[in-house]
Amino acid sequence: ETYKTYLPRYNNNFRYLIEYTNMINSAFIFGVDELKVGEELAKQALNISQLYPHPFWMLAVNLYYQGRLEEALQYAKLGYDLDPTIEESKKIYETIEKHSEFKKTTKQSFFYITI
């Protein structure tokens, strides 16, 4: 709720948008479904900058939680391709890739993203 209060003030702040999206993605684990809001925030962060993998990660995880695995995989790959040496990018991409291949036989994972 606090993040929502400050959104008008910081809606063009890259870091704020990333943190808010991460909170929304994390809250989903506990049954709070604001994923559509998180999707828009991640896209807004991408409009500000595509030089860092963080908004790609956030959007990939968000779409993954929405069950939109193919889209999630595309964004995870974009984040990974920015710098394949970043372990978090590799973890997110490989997890979503695995679940995309076996979506009917594997249980959905939850992500803890270190940003």
C-alpha cells in the first residue's frame, strides 16, 4: 500500500519501479494478486532503460506467475543476453525455460530475486 501511495511521485524512477514490481511479484507468493499492475510497472521501467537486466527479470517472473510462459521466456532471455555472466539472469532464464518445456508436468516455482 505504501508503494502505491508514492507511485505518482516516483513513476519515472527506474529503481522505484523495479522495487515495486519485485514487491508485487513477491506478494503473489502469499496470495496477493496484483500481477497486472506489476506487469505495467515493469514495462514502464523498460521504457526508461533496457541497459540493465532487472526490468527484464521482473517482467519475466511476473509473466511466469501469470502463466504466460512463452512471453516470460522471451523476457528472461533478453535479460540473460544483456550479460550472461550474471547468475541471477541465468537462474531465471533456466527455470522458466525448464517450466516452459514441461509446463504440464512440473510444479510452478517461486523466485527470490536479489536486486
